[in-house]
Amino acid sequence: MSKSMTFNVEELKQYVVQFLRAHEIPEIEARIAADVLVSADMRGITSHGVIRLHSYYGDGLRRGKINPESPITTINESAATLALDGGNGLGPVVAYRAMSRCIDLADQAGLAMTTVRNSNHYGIAGYYAMMALPDDMIGISLTNSQPLVAPTFGKNVALGTNPIAVAIPAGTERPYVLDMATSIVSIGKIVVHDKAGVPIPEGWAINQEGELTHKPAEVLNNGALLPLGGPAELRGYKGYGLSLLVDLLSGVLSGAAYGMDVGAPSSTENANVGHFFAAVKIENFRPVDDFKTDMDRYIRKLKATEKLPGHDRIFIHGEKEFELAERAIKTGVPLMPEVVEALEQAGREAGVPFDVQPGQ
Amino acid sequence: MSKSMTFNVEELKQYVVQFLRAHEIPEIEARIAADVLVSADMRGITSHGVIRLHSYYGDGLRRGKINPESPITTINESAATLALDGGNGLGPVVAYRAMSRCIDLADQAGLAMTTVRNSNHYGIAGYYAMMALPDDMIGISLTNSQPLVAPTFGKNVALGTNPIAVAIPAGTERPYVLDMATSIVSIGKIVVHDKAGVPIPEGWAINQEGELTHKPAEVLNNGALLPLGGPAELRGYKGYGLSLLVDLLSGVLSGAAYGMDVGAPSSTENANVGHFFAAVKIENFRPVDDFKTDMDRYIRKLKATEKLPGHDRIFIHGEKEFELAERAIKTGVPLMPEVVEALEQAGREAGVPFDVQPGQ
């Protein structure tokens, strides 16, 4: 595999801001979206990073499919609940605003939930869950997404990879940050295997006949991803249940599209993606210091349990990503040459040349 | 396998009430616990049904380990949040009261969350989630449990099978009711295979050396269950993350025991089990009728998608259990002869003979 190049975090963000500004995204909103996109690369979730600047956003903005003003309207509001319409705006901007308002409500009410309809792909789910951490709150972020996953006993796609993200603060230890697709792997993993000519492990996905396959090309040709758990014997119907749950909360409860009707970023129709956010104030349940002391103690105990032969570490969710992000701040954001080429091409097409120099 | 006998629902419940009354559980509380236990058998979740009358409850009550008065106290309360201490009471009673108060709060505030510390095994998680359905609310019920599951890359148990239950109402279709352990299977499944002398499928569990095993006896002898997803290649760390999440919300946020410290029903110490409940009023987000119409449409579309060869039905979560419960009301609750024998033995020991006649 080719060697990655590294880019200064702020310079990379600044380029994304310029790119989005050139697509009529206002300055503040462009900064929000840039932070979400670059954070994905910093945290090692490259499938949702700047490689998507074109396919998630630039492309849709140029076709007039995404409203650059992200005109959010309130459908329903109470002391602890909020239902929003994202105005077919930029996903990360709509999601950031929705989670911000959710946190504000939770600050008063002790907890809050916010649904969003009529939005677009919001990037990494974990970003919005983590927004709750500085306020000593638990953050939850769910979204539905284009159909890529087959239900248990089903032959075709019917559900999205619908991620679940939950962030929970700790004391001196790093926070717990779960950010998982409810499918075994994302479609990006299949694409990577296909491009590299490497077979996929049995259980990840099925071909268009509904048979388990090792061939990534068969999955991409009208096949389907399998939900977490895989076959029924290993309880894949639980992963199917979680995927459905995410869609019921972020799609049906919000009044957005759901199931087969959720648009892909590349579709010509409005995607009408739905999101669901929650924020929970810890001090409403017990003193924050006690909570954090127990979080630290639990994390340390888990990490100290005996390891399997060949393994020297037990991970807490989010830990690897925090380490990668800290390294990216020091030594730059790693991007593969193919990603840099794609940015250069997108930049040329958009009249915003990608002029960030690697190495920092 | 031996043939099951069937018992009239109300007669079976009445026996459980008598049994609990003889253990100083007040009448109303005994009725609550009987309904939870018998509902498990009616819904086909026999591992959590009346077979546990002795091991979950009778045994602990006789040893003075469970407080039959279930003296619940309030630690913290606000308009939408509630933190309770279960007073080391009977799990189903504490959980029922906690979820009832959660629903009452949500009726006013639009949503509510309730944590519980110092409780005991509460039976099936789904029971409490489903309590929200008649009020057109979404119900959530989580609990931690004794350590039986190894974290990814870990050799020994460190987490419980910590279930997730969510109930969401539909219109003319049956509600969606997810009620899943975050391990691939429950320990009860391993016991059943062990008793029957049948090997377990690869991936369910490991032996005390941390190796995947087909031998149920090896799992029961200091082995461990694996989290949903199984091996790292199939993303077992997501199941591990869900198990941990349930414990952080029901154990750490509540101030109960967590991880290795959660007591088993058979332990001599107080179990200090923690629960987490939430109720969400649908009308705070969108009109209930619109929501239900979409639920029905989504369920029908999922069920109508093409099936894998050899399968003629796609299930929605809870559907099989509703069908079993409806059948149990008509033709009786099926119990295996071994369960009936255990009830007879428990009844003799407790001085409350099991005198319910099979067939109805």
C-alpha cells in the first residue's frame, strides 16, 4: 500500500473551509463542517474524512441538491424535547446545531432529546456525541443512512449501516466513545478490499443471490452487508434489530425518510436523512466526581484483566481514536496519496485548488 | 427432548403469588413479580421464567438476602430525571415501580430517565420497556448482571450479558420489541447444550485458556461467553462496547455495582444490581397517528422484502414472542417436565406445594 502524506490539522481545515465557502456555505457553517470532516481523518475514520468532501458535499452543493444555508426550523419544542427540520442543509451543520440545542435543553432539564428530519449525511456519528463531554453530560448520536444491509433471512438490502454513537466522560482516563455501524463493517471496507484485490472474511456480506461471499466485487454488485452478529446462529438478528432501532428513532420518530427511502449522497432526490440526539446531565443522577471516579476505576480494571495469548492490551472504545487524534495534532493528519489526488481533482473542478503542502 | 406440559396462565401466576406471599412479599408486589416471571414463559424466554422462582427469588428471600418489602428510596429527582435506591428489594418489583415513575414523569416532561441502584435480578428486560406502549411512548430498559462475558482480547469474564430492551408502538402491526443480551447467547443456552450433550457452535464462547470451544462444559468451567459479533474480525468489540455501555448507564450512572462487582443471584453478598429506564412520548416529536402509520408501513415493507432461499418470513423483533404469548393465553403456558419438577421441589421446601394441574 502506498505511504500516506501528512498535513497540518489547521491548514487542512482551512482548505475545507475555503472549499465550502466557494460553494456558498457561510463562514461559520464552513468551519463546523471542516472540523467534523478533518476530525474523522484525525481519529482514523478515514472513510468519513476529507475523502468525502466531494461526494458528500461538494457534488450535492453544485447540483443544488443541498441547501447551503442549512435553514433549520423547529417543528416541536418542549423543555426537554425538540423536533427539527434540517431544511435539506449540510449534514454536519444541521447535526451540530441540533446537538448544541439538545445540550442547552439538557443543561436546564437534566436531559433532552432532539430529532432531525430532512437532513443529509452528517459524517462521523461520534463527533456529535462527544460534544456533550465538556459539560459533563453523556451524549448520544444516531443517524439513518442509505440502504446497504440485508435483514436476517432477507436477500436484499433494506436498512442502512445506521450507526450508534455514545460518549461518556471519565475523570483522568479518556472518555468512553462508542461509534459503531450496526453492520459488521461499512461499505467502505468492502471498497478497500475490492480495490486492493483482497478477499473479505466470511460473514461480512452476501452476493446478489443471498449467498455468503469472499468476493468484494460481488457485494458491490447488488449484494448486501450483514448486520452485526452475522448469521442467525451467531445472532445476526440482534444487529438487524439495532439497525432497525436506529432507523425507528432517527427516521420514523423524526418524520424523515426510513428504510429503502433514505437517499444516498449521490442520489438525485433529496436524501431526507434523519438524526436522533440525546444529552444526559450526570449530576442529575449522582455527583459528577463520584461518577468519574467509578469510570476511571472501571476502565483501569477492564484494562488490567488477563489478556488472550498474543494480545497485550484491552481497549476501551474511543481509546485508539483519541491516540490517533493526539498524534495528528503533533505530526499532522495522514492522508493516502489517492485521497490527496481526489482532493486535487475536486479542487480543480470547484475552482478551489488544493494547495496545502504535506509535511508540517 | 421431553414433551412440555401446559398450564393456565392465571393459575400459574396465582401459584407464584402464593409462593411469594409465603416469603413475606406483600400481595401487590407478589402479583407484579408473578406477572413478570410468567410473562417470560408466555413469551418463550423460558430461561427467565418460573424456572427461576427458586434461584432468583425464593432462595435469596429465605436466606434474608433480598428485602421482601422492597423499600425504594429517592436519591435525586427532577422534572425528567429520577435516581432511585431499590433497597435491595425484589428485582421485578423495584424495576416495575421505577419504570412506572419514569412513565409518569415522561407523561409530563415528554421524556424521562430513571436509574436504580441496589436492586436484584429483574427478570426479562423487555417487560419494563413494554410498559411504555399503552401510553404511546417508547420504552427503554437496561440492566447490568453478573460477569459472564470476556472483553475483546480478554481471557476471562469481566462484564455481564447486560441486556438492551426497547419497545416502540406501531398501529395495526405489533409493536417493535427488541430484548437482547449483548453477548451472543445467554449462559442458559450453554447450560441447555451441556445438559443435552450437544456441542455449541464455534464463536459463542471460550474455555479457561481463552480458546474458542465447542464444549459447553469447558465454558461453564471458568470459561467465558463472547460479546455479540464474536471474534475481532467479525467486530466482537462492538458487542463488547454495547455490554460496557449498558453497564455504564445502569451500573455507573446509577451508583450500583458494575463489572466484576455485580452479584449473581446465588451470591451471599447483596447483588447491588443496577437498572436504567427511559420513556419517550412520541407526540412530543410528531403526531402519534403519523408515527404509527409509518411504523406499520415500515414493518410491512420489511416483511415483504425478498427472502433467502429456504426462508419464507422476515421477522420484526418481538413478533415471535407476541405470537407465543397469544398462544399461551389460548392453550396454556408450556413448561418442560424438568421445570415442573423444580417447581414441585421448590414448593415442598418452601411449604407452598405446587398444586397447579396441567392442561387447561
